[in-house]
Amino acid sequence: MISPDFVHASRTVIEHNLNNHTALSNEEKKHPYAMVLKESAEAPKWVQFQVTEGGGKRYSYELGHMEEPFINVLTVDGPISRNGGACSYGSVELRDWLIKAANDPQCRGHVFYIDTPGGSAWAKNDFQQAIDYAHSLKQPVLAFIDGQCASAGMYLAALCDEVYYMHPKNQIGCIGVMAAFYTEKPDTTNKYTNETYREYYDPESYEKNKWYRDIEKDGDATELIEELKQLGVEFRADVQAAFPAAQDEHIHGKIFDAEKVAGILCDGQATFGDTIARAFDLYNGAAPIQRKAVTPAAPTPAPAGSPSGETTAITESAPAGSPSGESATVPAASPAVSSPENSEKPNNIIHQNPNNMKKYETIATACGVEEMVVTEEGAHLVPEMLDQLETSLANAATAQQNAEKRADDLQTQLDNAATAQKEAVDAKEKELNEAHETTVNELTAAKEKAEADLQEANKATEDAQKELETAKQTIKDQQAQIEALTHSAGGQKDPGPANNGQGAQDETPRCAMPEYDHTKTPLENARIRKAAGF
């Protein structure tokens, strides 16, 4: 399920790969990531949490430990294969990642970021399994197209709840199935590598690769084409079930500009951020988009002479209360019993009987026809109308049950939200009280410590003042002693000792030693000192 243009453009690359045994590789692959809505004082913004890949450091996160609600984004970039290739991860890897992300309590939904020409038809099964699992957890799955959404990519989009495109010229469609491969007959030689191709089978394994051997032998592709036909029928049926407005012109391989199939093969234009926000809204209970079939114009009345009993098939959107997107193709019915009023008219329920007493629009809609034929004998229902009526009633009952269940789920979510809000308020109040008490205790302790430090400082000041006074007194005493020992020349008299050291009283008082007189000779100064008793 791939765009033929991509196959043709890739042919030379594939041949080069085959002839030279070179590997196709690409270092960059876009790993799944999470989108979280961050609220700030300026404005809300989306923050991308990207895993580390190939040694390149990006943002990192760990599923199962996310702290905020997030939308899981899975990039489908390039050809789709089961186990991945040069451009993108395979459907198996994306399936496993989606299931793992869905199990995170903070996961609110998933968005496939699509730019692909298509690929393996088998990938649809992996995507279906993953999306069904997400739906079992009430998580929406959306598709966002940025570039091309062709073939298997369109199949993936059809499995999603809603589909949006980035640019009006994005390419959407190419609904169909094809096969392309190379064959070499046994015992032939490759002209590039000179290798001989060999192929041998157990005689009892005659069904093994039979379709391939038939084509290689004589170009008989009957078996392969039959398989492609079955895949095509399934593909078109699933797309039309998802997009009931799709007409015959949309489902046979043509590719369209996105703006031309808005409301037909996609739900409209949006930015990536809008798509992420829409996924959050759907998880929180927003109403999903109701896809309805396009009601064709009323058929032209059958021309005169048309065969009696001719019926006309009409396709209408699902009746009120039926599951979204359901449509039915119902054959128009003819009256079960002829009457004089309609015996000469073609048995076509679409034609209004002039004697209709009431149209019973609601019942007609439930029966899948435009009008009810009512005669004097009553209304006439054929088995097809009864089957459609029963189906409509069953759909209405199912829709009612789904609505009641959804209402219960929403009420549970509201109750849980109220409980969570109360718990959050209580927890915040407790946290604030504890913080207030801690702050008061810390301030009290700080005050007591400050008072103790102040008292200690005052005591230290007093001690220092006392020491200062003592020091001043000591200096004063020392100055007094110096003054007592210092005198000018002849200005004081030495009273002399009270005795001569032997207890005898010295009657001769002594004066202080005369100062040295520089105007006199040393001999004269010596005589003066001697005369003074020194």
C-alpha cells in the first residue's frame, strides 16, 4: 500500500543497493516524544520532551514516571515497514511504544505525525492493535498530516479518531494496493555482479512461493492479483467506514490536495499545537467530530416503460442515535400489497403516492428510505425495510448505552476531579500551615539567639571598659612616677637616706648629683661633684 511515484523514484536507488550490496541507512530517525502544556505568567506553551537517540542529546523523559499530563506523539516519516528502515521506525516499534505510553497514568492521548508515501499492508494490523488498546483506556488517537498521507498512511489515518492537515496542498489519498518486486530466473547470471541466481525446492513444497514462481516462469500473476484484490476490498471498505462522505472517485488510487477532500478524507486544517490541544479536549470529554455521509440528490423517477419491480438504492447518513460515521446502503422497497391506487405505477418506494395520508418521516429514516408509502389499507414494509428498522433500533439502543456509559464515565471523572481538587487543597493548606509553623519557629529561635548574642556583646563591652579604665589608671600612675623621678638641674634636693645603712643617723643631708656643666672642663665638673659628696 504505497504511492507508485515513490516506487518509481526509488527504483534506481534499489537497483544500486542490489547490484553493489550497499546498505540503505539514515542516521536521523524521529523517535516518539511527549507534548506537555506548560502554563506560565506570559502565555501557555507546548514543551516537547524528546528521548535521547543515536548519541544526540535532546530532552529526555521516562514513561511511567511523567509528572504532568502529556500527549504521546509518534512520527511516521517515510516508507512504512514492520521493522523500520532507513527513514523511520517500523509499525512494530510504533505499536509497542504506543502501548507503553498508553500505560503511563499521565497519558491523555496519541497523535500520529504523518508524512509518508505508504508502505507495507501488514503494518495496518500493528496500528490497529495499538489504537484499539488506546481506545480501551479511553485515550483518543489523532492523525496530523504534514506533507503526504498516501496509501498505507491513509489506512493509518482512517483508524484514527480525527484527521487534520497542516497545509492545503498536503497530499492525501492514493487508496489502493500494488506489488513491485524483482525476479531472476534460475541459472541466470547478474550482468552487474556476475553472480548466478539459484533456487531449489523440496518436491513436496510445490505451494511454496507459488505466486512468485508463476510470475517468474511465465508472467502469470493471477494468484498475486487475487490477493491484491482482497486487500483492496478491505482497504476501501475500512476507509469508507471511517469516512462515509467518501465517494467512488476518492477510493480508487487518486491522490488529492488536502483542501479538496476536507470533510471527506480528513476533518479539516489545523496546526500541530491545535491538534495536541484537541487530543486533550477529547480526553476531557469534548464531543468528537460527527462524520456523515453525503446524501445524494433524489433519484429521477423511473421512465415510463421501465420494468415493473425496479428498485433504487440510496445511501443516507446514519440515523440520529446511531454510531458516528455509520452509513447504510439500503435498497428501496416496493409495497408488499398492490392497491388500485398504485397498481399501474412502477413499484418504487421513492415515488410519492398521491393518496399518502402521512409521510412518517422518522420511521422512513429508520427504515432507510425517504418516504413511507401509506394507503387506506395502511403502511407497507418489505423485509429490507424491516431489517433496516431493526438495525436502526439496535444502533439507537447501542448509542444510548454508549451515551449513558460515557455520562457515567464523565461523572466519575468529575467526582475524581473534585476529590483530587479537595485533596490538593487540603494538602496545600497543610503544606502552608507546616511552612508557617516552621517559619515562626525559625524566627523565634533566631530572635532568642540574637538576644543572647546581644547580652554577650554588652558584657564584653563592660569588661573592655573596665580594662580600659584600669589601663588608664596604670598609665596615670606611671606618668606620676616618671614625673617624680624627673626634675630640672638643681631644682630639687635629695633628702638623702635616713641612715647610712648601719643604723647610725647621718647628720649630713645629701643633695642630688649636680648636672654636668658643659661650660666647664671635665676636671672642674669632677671637683664640683666631689664637693657635693659624689
